[in-house]
Amino acid sequence: MSRVTWSRVSYAATMAGMDDDRSLPLRERKKLRNRRALADAALRLFAERGFDATTLEELAEEAEVSKSTFTRTFEAKEAAGIEAEAELWAAFLATVDAGVPKGPVLDGLHRALADAMAGLDGTWDARFLATRRLAVAEPALLRYVEHHRARVREQLAAGLAARLDLDAEDLRLHVLAELAMTAFSIAGRAWVRGGGAGGRASLLAGLADAIRAVPASLDLAAE
Amino acid sequence: MSRVTWSRVSYAATMAGMDDDRSLPLRERKKLRNRRALADAALRLFAERGFDATTLEELAEEAEVSKSTFTRTFEAKEAAGIEAEAELWAAFLATVDAGVPKGPVLDGLHRALADAMAGLDGTWDARFLATRRLAVAEPALLRYVEHHRARVREQLAAGLAARLDLDAEDLRLHVLAELAMTAFSIAGRAWVRGGGAGGRASLLAGLADAIRAVPASLDLAAE
DNA sequence: GGCGAGAATGACCCTCGGTGTCATTTGATG
DNA sequence: CATCAAATGACACCGAGGGTCATTCTCGCC
């Protein structure tokens, strides 16, 4: 009953980049290292020779593991290329799950996203930028990011419903989840276009702008 | 220069269900019939034996065409299963492209979506319902729908920018595109849960509710 | 009505992502 | 140290999707 599921812990650990945290069991640390090695290899090889031109075998060889280990670690070839993206949203969901600040929910989500980003390890900025650049160039990766975000959106809406004690199908929750993530998405696009200048601080500033654009958009009228 | 690209016409024709419209060249009518036969076969077989358990060969055989024709007609196995969904969004984009009504843009998009839906052929309701039921049961199809909608969202934002003479990167446009489609998505979910009762009229009513939830969501506060 | 050009189709090949199996290795535990 | 569980690697397999090429059909023109 009180059995610890290390697999879950290990993923959270990856998020913080503590893949050699001595507090983790050795077995878990090894799994994390494999995961990180594969994700790094993916970032490198996909950028170098393209997504389609990279086979799973090459990826596995670059990370010095077997193809079997790859397929057990990632649910798809694409997933290895967007680890940084996945880390962000996992941290975000965890933050929201820990509690939504009082006040307008959209502001709370904004705050949670900023907090989550603050907790990511130092290498995240560069890895995220690389991920997003790949996504722009490779349709398959872009598609996968969309898919991943849609799942996060669902979990977010469900988490909010639990937190705020509202019906899980409350339209407002779904709209809010969509809004928060769209705001980030828009900010991210601009940030990447600017080469990621200013690091995550600048990305956060863009996010704040995008959040402000939400109420403004409702006032936009044709003609 | 004035050469007609029939392929585009044929897709629009499929939308209206006029796959035996005598005004179309015979060659195009045949292509449309193949397309429709494959989409229908997909709806049938995917529901019957599951998405994964259906091979392209079986699909092709059911529609009495070759596997080659399938891969030339659809960009993925999933695409055949969500034709009804695709028809809706194609009609929507076409409507928006024809002009956005004056007044608040979100209302204009709401109107455009309603108009687009009104123009779909009579078999659409049932086919759309079947499509959505499949999407709920089959993760692969759900993922594909997300991907498809994301592409529509981009085109919508771009189309709005052109129509309203705004910058293509204007945050408000992206937010609005997201909002309109999310509203439909939420309404659709409820409609499917209710077994599609009331046909498209009832779906439209749900859409109106969802659109109204947008400003309401911004007022939602924690605690 | 017949003819030539071009488009669509079908039969066939191949690559590779993803799954399942099974033996082997390695970390955890008492 | 012995036992057990979990992770790994080697291997075989299926099927989606892409490419090639010969064949068939539609269209525009004579």
C-alpha cells in the first residue's frame, strides 16, 4: 500500500535534471541516465540529419543502449525529441496540483506556469529552444507536441475541477485551460523567433503579454 | 494560368456530398466516389473491429480499390476515419474566407461556424457522430483530430489576419481562433455524450452556450 | 469516331517504427 | 550470500507508408 512507484519519481527527477541525485536508488539513476542520453541524442541527431533520416537504431546506438530500451523509455520516436517540452508541462501540472492561488483563475494559472518554469534545471532553456526549433522544421514533431499539449490540457481541466470543487465538465474550466496554454504557446513562438534571447526571463515576459491579450481579444471587432 | 485545379474542387464537392454531381468531370466523380467509399468503409470497419485491427488492405478491399489508391487519397490511415470532421472545418474556413461579419470577432466566428454547418449535406450528422464516437474509443484517431484542428486553427488565424488587415502574429487573433474552436470542441463533447440527440440543431445550441461561457470564464476566481 | 497526352490505378517492392518474446544481466532485499 | 524482481538486449514479426512501373481510363483535339 505504501509501496513507492519509482518510475513516477524518476520522471519528476528528470525534470529537475537531477539524474545523478544520490538519494535515488541506483537502478532509477541508471534509467534516468538512459532517458537523458536518448533525449540528448535525439536533439542532436534530429537537428543534424533530420527526423525522418534518423532511425531508432541510430538513436539507440548514439545513446549506447539497445533499440528495445528506446521503445520502453519513450512511447514514440517523437517523444524523445520533445523531452524539454514535456518537462515543462509536467512541472506545471504538479504546481497546479499543489494548489491554485486565490483570485482570478487565469492569473493563478499564469503564476503556476511561471513558478513551474522557475524550478526547471539550468540546461532547460537551451534544450527547450532546440526542441522548438526542431518542431518548426519537422511536422511530425509539431504534431506530437500538439498531441502532448492536448493531453496536458485535459489533465489541467480535470485538476482545476478537483481543486476548485467544480464539475469536471464546467465549460469555463476547459476554456481557461485552453487560454493559459495558448498564451504560452503564442509567447513561445515569438521567443523562438527571437532566438531565445533573454532566456526564460524573456519568455516569461512574453507570457505575461499574451495573458494580457486574452481579455483584449474579446473586444476586438470587425470593421 | 487559368487552369482549374480539380483536386481542390473535388474536395469541396465531397463536403457537400455531391459526389455524383454531373457538373464535375467524370474523372473527378470517380475520385470522389473512391474517397467516399474509403471513408465509409473506415467508419464501418473501425467501429466493427477497431482501428488497429483494421489493415489498409482490408479497408481498400472493402471499398473495392487498391491499397495504393488509399495511400494516394488520404495522408494517413486516421484521415479516412475523420472525414466528417474534416468536412466541417473545410466549410468553416471557406465561410470565414468569404467574409467576417461586422461586430465582435468571436460572434462573427460563431456565426460562420453555424453557417458552415448549415451547408453540410444531410448525412453529415450521423457521420460526424460516428467519427466522434470512434475518436473517443481510439486514441490514434483522437490524436489525429487534434492535429487536424491545430492546422485549421493556424489557417483561421492567418485568414482572420488577412480579412481584418491585422498583423498575422497579433496575439488576439490566435486567442480568438483558439476560443472559437475550443467552444465547438466542448459543445461537441457534450453532444456526443448525449448520443447526438436533436441533430445538428442541438449541437448548434450547445455551441452558443459554450461561446457564452468564454467571457464568463474570465470572471471565475479561486476561493 | 479515333488518337495522343496525361492522369489515375493496381501490383509489387522496400524501409522502418513499434510490439512481443525470451534469455541474460543487474540492482534490491533479508 | 542467496533469492527475487526489474531492466536490458537480441531477435522475430506486423503493418503503415513511400516508391516504381506497367496498365487502364478520361479528356481535349482532330
